[in-house]
Amino acid sequence: MRRPPSAEPLERYKREAAERAAAHVESGMILGLGTGSTAIFAIRWIADRLRDGSLDGITGVATSIAVAAEARRLGIPLPAEMPPAIDLTIDGADEVDPELNLVKGGGGALLREKIVAQASRRVIVVADQSKLSAQLGSLAVLPLEVVPFGWRAQLGFVESLGAAATVRRAPGGRPVRTDQGNVILDCAFGPIDRPAELAARLAGRAGIVEHGLFLGLATDLIVSGPDGVRHERRP
């Protein structure tokens, strides 16, 4: 595994990437508000622009309960129900490959994040350069959201596919529950040779609600590091 950058430059890289992405927001948009430490910088930037009047008519769609609470605190309007289509989503990722395929779910919001991403006309992923990978699975474990009933059977299933899998636990030792009340399995597959094939096998298993492979959903990547900020588009 790659050694992570130190905390102070890392925070700056996250902020730079997020603010560059947020500059693509226009008045009147319906925005997907991503979950995670990088996406929160974009949310704060958008809230500042709403307060100073340079943006208006924005509607936010939060990808987690925690993000919804933060958006309300910052004054970003949220609808009672998710609209059928979203103009732009800005979200982070745990790992990004050269084709802009992603591993997501480190924050436990993968189901809502994927629902929002699939409904979005454009998905901008923001990341620091430590998240870039030649092959998915090289840097991050793959999270699965599974129903509580029979979760040990799902653990055995992913282990039969070659993963070293563990249930994600809270500090007290109990399994972490998602916003939907489900359990998260963290699955270390190592480099994944055929992510689309793996995604199909996981999607076909009863009890696995969603997996953290986000394939073909990101349209843009904005990444920041020591050499500055760059913007890539999906090949």
C-alpha cells in the first residue's frame, strides 16, 4: 500500500480539488452532495456562494443523513424527496483507475451514493493524488452493503471469490449499520482483474444490497497534488 501524504498538505489538496469542481456549479442546478472528507469542501464552497448571492436556485440531494444535516446547517435547500434527475454530483472516491472507474463506500454511504450517481447527468469525482491507482483493489478494500439477515453467508460467499472479508465494526465492537440499517463487509480482493465481471457476480447475490464498484459512472476527475490541480474526463 502507498504511504499516505501528511495531514496538512492532504487537507489542502482535498480543498483545492473540491473547490475546482464546485466552480462548475451554476445557478438553478439540482446538485448531488457527496459524502466524505473531500466532498465536504465542495459543499462548504457552494454554501458560501449561496450566502454571498453569486449562486441561487440551488437544490441539494444528500448522499447520507450526515451530509443532509450539514447541508441544512449551511443553508443549502434539500427536497423532501429525491428528484428523478440530477444535473451534477460532486463526490469523492476511495480509489480511481485510469478509466475513472471507482471504489467507493469507505464512509458507508455507497448505496445512496450510487443511486445519486446513476441519476446524475454529470459526476465529478474529487480526489487527492493518493487515491489514483493503476488497478482497482490495489489501494482500497471493496465495501459491500448487505442485509443483516444472513450476513455471515455473504461473508462466506465473497471469501469463495478470493477476498479476505471482515464485517465493519463500530468502536464498541458492534457491526456498523448504514443509513438503511444494513451491515458493511470490507472485502480485500487485491488488484481486481475483471471488475465488471466481479460487479455482476456481486449484484446477482441475494442479500448483497450494493457493492462499492462504481463503473462507468464518473464523467470527470479533478485531482490535486504537489504538482497542482488537473481535470480529466472519462475516455
